[in-house]
Amino acid sequence: MLLKKGSKGAEVKEWQKVIGTAADGIFGANTEKLTIEWQKANNLTADGIVGPATWEAAGIDTDLSASTSVEED
């Protein structure tokens, strides 16, 4: 899942908890600023976009295919 300024929802709330800000589910200017700071502190590309490398550095598995597969009879 890719998050950036303007994104909204549960994934944004999850990310906001990682960066230590109020989890309102809206990726606004403050979330972007804190994301850039977090990325710099973790030696990542500091672009304010939460992509696969940022999620991985935070220790969060975003491979939804593994958790959403359903077997049919």
C-alpha cells in the first residue's frame, strides 16, 4: 500500500501510530513532515511517501496477498 499526502483511511492511521502523531486517518502536511523526518532517521529516501521500503523499515508486512487468500471447496 502506498500512502502520500491526501491519502485517507485505516492504513494512514496505522502509519500515524508508527511516527507518533495523532491517528486521525488523514495524511496531511504534519504527517508528511513527520514521515520525511522518520525516513531520514531510518536512512531511507526522504520523499514523504510511504511505500514498500518505508513499511518494511517500520517492520510492517504489507503483502496482503498472503493474508487475504481464501481457499474454496
